[in-house]
Amino acid sequence: MALAAKIPQPQPRRLTILGSTGSVGCNTIDLIERNPNRYEIVALTANRNALALAEQARRLRPSLAVVADPDAYGALKEALEGSGIEVAAGPQAVIDAASRPTDWVMAAIVGSAGLESTLAGVRQGAVIGLANKETLVCAGDIFMAEIESRGATLIPADSEHSAIYQVLDQRQADRIERIILTASGGPFRAFSRDQMAAVTPQQAVAHPNWDMGAKISVDSATMMNKGLEVIEAHHLFPVTAEQIEIVIHPQSIIHSMVEYVDGSVLAQLGTPDMRTPIAYALGWPERIEAPSARLDFQSLGALTFEAPDFERFPALRLAREALDAGGAAPAYLNAGNEIAVGGFLDRKIPFLAIPEIVETCLESAPGAALESIEDVRNADTEARRLATARLGALAAG
Ligand SMILES: NC(=O)c1ccc[n+]([C@@H]2O[C@H](COP(=O)([O-])OP(=O)(O)OC[C@H]3O[C@@H](n4cnc5c(N)ncnc54)[C@H](OP(=O)(O)O)[C@@H]3O)[C@@H](O)[C@H]2O)c1
């Protein structure tokens, strides 16, 4: 079983948050501030939002605050002048921050940019709260092997995978029949392809149930998010790709389910608030309090379910194909998607061009297995080049 258990850690737990200024990062900090005696902060990192990072650092008093973008260094340094908090900048500085001795790391950078720093946390044998699903999509085999060999512990923070982790009986892994990932269906669940052709970034980021960063919100709208989650689940849990099913559940109350060979289905439920799965990862192996609204079953009304539509949401098919193809395909899928989503958010291409760009990338993905992080980085770079070229052609009309 890939998800190794580890001996409970002494209090207070030392924490590092990679991507502290993002949606998951801010939710993590909200929980930390509600449980102040439990935690001691080692490092906080962001990309370029120096002022938000400095403000968090002054409240949480880490020993180090880092921006990945060197251009943001001056602003961070000035904002933390006289605070006694060390500051640094650049992608390597983020990796170095994740390498500082700590007990627990929240991996909440968006995209494959979070790969090396998340791995640095793994390499020091820390407990990793994993939100950054792109890491597992690009480099799942390498990442899980590192977890095993370094004695690190991976606790999923993605709500679906947290749900599965909570109801999956690790002692009976061979008694699992299937994993059922629930999906809200996103803001365009009931849209025709014609309607999707005209949607704006503003409509795409307005998720009906969850408040998230821009990239994952667009991924939810194309349903690529669920495709990435299928690949993530395949690496995290002892099931084949065929044993992972998707069901549309528009209310986002059931966060996912595990079915066993006796027909029992175990589910984890809760209101759609990321602070519940993050609290599970943050407190593990204990549960800590989270302020998420409680379910009121008497006023909940109906919980409904639908089959996913692979025609209207081709990203679901593409992710399955990438998982089946293996080799560099998942890394190409991810990189192509990151470029395409960026192009859509920048209003260079229409919504429906996103899966088109991803498909172009996938067609060129080499079949050989990625053996090292360098292989993953090269695949990522090449796929970005292909996707950028296709995006340029589409943008030029
Ligand atoms: N949001 C959710 O509810 C949710 C749920 C499940 C899973 N996830 C996953 O969690 C991850 C984070 O999502 P999010 O919604 O929190 O994203 P987000 O709001 O966009 O935040 C991303 C964070 O990463 C930092 N960052 C961006 N690019 C970076 C780079 N090149 N190098 C270093 N840091 C960088 C950002 O810094 P700046 O602020 O300076 O830009 C920010 O702190 C994603 O993988 C997502 O799929 C999110």
C-alpha cells in the first residue's frame, strides 16, 4: 500500500505552506489560526503576491518567507523589513524552503510548478498534505516511489481523495471493488456545446459550489479537474484505472465513495468547504475542529446523481486516454492543459479550444516511461512548447 502510516508527531507540529497565498493556502492558514498552540510555522511561499505573503508572515511568524518570482523580492523584503523574518526569492529558494526541517508540508502551489518543492518535502520524510494534484499527474510513479523510500506520509487534501482516504480500509485493499469519484459537473453541467462555445472566463471561474483558484475553477468547468483526479486516485489508491468511476453529483455533499466486494458502499459527506479535508490532513492522525457549515439533513432535500457526458466534456476522455497510454502522456495532458487554461483566462482562445489544445499535445506524447524528475521536466517543457504553438495558431484564427 503506497500510503505509508507514520508514528504520531510531537506537538507543536512544525509546518511549511507552499502556495500560502492561494485559495488552499489561505484556508490552511485559517485553520492554523483557529488552533494556534498546535503549530509552529517554518516557511511560507508564494509566487509574486509579496504583500499578501508579508501580511501572512507578520501574523504567523515563520522563520522564512519566499516568493518564486525574483521580481517580487524587493517588495517582499521591504514589507518584512525589521520583522526578523528571513526572505528569499526564485524557484530554487522555494525548493530550499521546502527542504528546511519540518514535520508537515502543505503542497498548495498550482500546477507542475509545485513538483520539485513538493518532492523536497517528501525527501525530508515529512507528512505531506497534498492539494497539488498536478504533481501526481505528471510524476505519479516517481513521486509515490519517493514517498515509500523516504518514509514520508501522504495525506490527500483534495476533497474527493480525502473522502476516499477516510473510508478506504487499508487492511482490506484487495476487497475494494471500485472507487466512485463524485463531480459537481461545474458551472456548465447543463450547457450544450453551442452554449459552451461562447462562455467567458468570468462565467467559467464562477463555480456553483466551491470557491477556488482560477485554474482549478476552469478545470472544473471543462471537467479536466475530474480527469486529473482519476489519475491522482490511480496513484494514491490500490485500484486499477477501470476500478475508478465518475458520477455527477451536483450538490457536492458526498465527496466520494468506496465500494467493497460485499456490495457495501462507504461515503464521506460534508458541506462543500475545503477546510474540512484540509483539517483532516492538518490534524492527521487526530481530527481537529473546522468551522465548515454543518450538514442539516432535514433541510438538505434530494441528493441526485447523473452519468458523466464524455461527448460534451472531452477532457474526461482525454484524461482516461492519457492514463491508459502511460509514459509521458499524463505529463503532456497536464502541461497542455495548463497552457490552454492560461490562454483561455487571458481571453486568447475560446473555452472549447482548451481540450483541442490538450488533444494536440497528447497525440505527440512519447510512450516511454518517465524515469526521473529531469525526464518529467523535459516532457513538461516539450508539451508546453507544442501547446503554445497550437494556442498561437488558434488565437490567430
Ligand atoms: N482551491 C481549492 O479549493 C482546491 C481544491 C482541491 C485541490 N486544489 C489544488 O490545490 C492547488 C492550489 O489550488 P488553489 O486553488 O489554491 O490555487 P491558487 O488560489 O491559484 O493559489 C496558487 C498558489 O500557488 C502560488 N504559485 C503560483 N504559481 C507559482 C509558481 N510558479 N511557483 C511558486 N508558487 C506559485 C500562488 O502564489 P501567488 O499568490 O503569488 O500567485 C498561490 O500561493 C492546485 O493544484 C489545485 O488543483 C485546490
